[in-house]
Amino acid sequence: MNSYAPLFWFRHPLERHPRFGYLQIAHLGWRFADPRDEFMPVFEAAAREAPRHVDWVFKAARNWLILPTRLTEETRRNGGNFSHAQATVREDQEYCLAAAQDMELILRRLAAASPNPGLLGEMTA
């Protein structure tokens, strides 16, 4: 993500829980130090066009997010409690596997569209 603009922070959970080994629900969240609105269509397209298994959404406010649609819906059902929504969705391990496969496709799409491909190591590693 740093290849688009300098980052304050970036979050992409490990694919598997380090202690218990279950699949976690894939998602991306970050805050750019200097967000550039001209990149929003790139991120929207990556969330909309790259996945093959589940539906995804891109949201941009102070933080930019790429989330499985089911996770956003579950967050709403849980009164905005993102952690509880993650735990609920995580119970469906087949869905988590499908989302992890899509996340790889999303990251590849973002890497391919990057304005600065020399900084893509953190996205595709």
C-alpha cells in the first residue's frame, strides 16, 4: 500500500490465527499520510473486479478499507462491533478460505495498478 502514498498504518490480519490455527477473515485497512482521491477508483475496481469467490466492498473515509461484504453486514447486525462480527464470520471456515483466496487476487490487482511498482514488496510478500 505504501506504493500509492506514505502510510500512517496498515492492517491485514494473518491468514491463520497464530495460536489456534483457524482461518481468520481476510480484510484490509489502512490510513495514508497524504490520501490521494485519484487512487480511489483503483481500489474500488480491485474490490469489485478482482475477487472470484465472495463479494467485497471498498470504503473510504479517514481510513480506507477493503472488506468482504458479509463482514460489513455482520458488523451492522452487531451494532458496529467489528471484533464480534469478525468472530461470527470466522465460524464459517469455508467462507474464510474463499475470502483469503480473493484477498490474494485483490492484492495482485492493486500491485499491478501501482504508480510506484518498486515499493510493492510488502503487498505481495
